Amino acid sequence: MPRPRSLTDDQLVAAALAVVDRDGLPALTMRAVARELGVATMGLYRYVSDRQALEVLVVDHVFRSVDLDLPEGTWQDRIRVLLDRIRVAVARHPGVVPLVLRHRQAAPSSLRLIETTLSVLTEGGLSGVERVIAQRTLIGHLLGFLQSEHFAALSGPGTIVLSELPEDEYPLLARTARDARSVPPDEEFRRGLDVVLRGLTAG
């Protein structure tokens, strides 16, 4: 009987991402990943204990691709660069957004991202509870935007429906939705982050 071939974490992640990118997150099962790799399902358990462990590997891979070497500049500019790099990394595989929310505190590379964020905030003079609130607010903006961009984009059908509501009943909502249809994701993210950073700076 042939000996099962050895698999690396990168191979496991590549197979998992192939399943998610092609068939969506609900299709991510141990069986589907094993099939992608051409191995028996039970053989996969030699490398990961269950689907949750596989999900953590995927999130770790996504965050590990983020360059933590930030350019010189103000702390606000450095935060802008870092959060935009995270957004771009996740956007390569939008189906994993729910996994990012679920496992962001379990993946080792995610912890390094958080440490880098806190380091930049510390350089900006924030400490203690102020630093806690700043970090949570920035992450909240990022995670909220990722969900909106990939599951409720301004260019999506939901906005179109809202823009066509009767103006005599919903004048502001209909008008705002029409304006929203022209806002590209990059601008939405950048200008929203500017609002957050202005608030943190004023605080």
C-alpha cells in the first residue's frame, strides 16, 4: 500500500483557497480539500485536526502576505498604509472575509499585525485606554468595510434598489443611494478611514 505523501501548510492552504474561490465558503470541507489535493479525507487529519484548524491556517496565510515594513511618515499615514495592505490582501480571496472575522485573534500572523498597529499608535503618542479604543476603532472600520465591500457593495444591487425608491416617501435615502452608486471602493475606504483618523487625532 503506497505511503501517503507529505503535505505542507502552504499546500493545504492553496487547496482550501481553491475550493473557496471556486465554490464559496460553504463548500470548504475536509472532504473537498482532500479531493483538491488528491488524498483520502482521513489522510488530511494527519495535518490538521479539523475544519477550524484549517480555517486558521487560511487566515494566517492571508495575513502573512501583508508587508509589515511601513514607510516613514506620520502615524496616521502609516496606519493608512497598513490597513490598506490588509484590505488588499483579503480582497484577493473575498470568500474568506467571514474567516478573517472569526479567527483574527487565533492566527499568529494576525497577532503580528495587531502588534504592528499598536506600535504605530504608540509612536503617535497613544497609550493605555486611548490606545485600546484607537486600535479597536480602526479594526472595526476595517472589518466593517470588508463585509460591506464584499457582501453589500455600494455598486451592488441593494444600492440600486434603494436609489429607485419613491422620493416622496424616502427623499434622502433615494438621493443618497444614487450618490453612493458613484463611489468606488478605494475612495469609500480611504475617506472613511480619514474620518476615523481625524476623530482619533482630535481625541
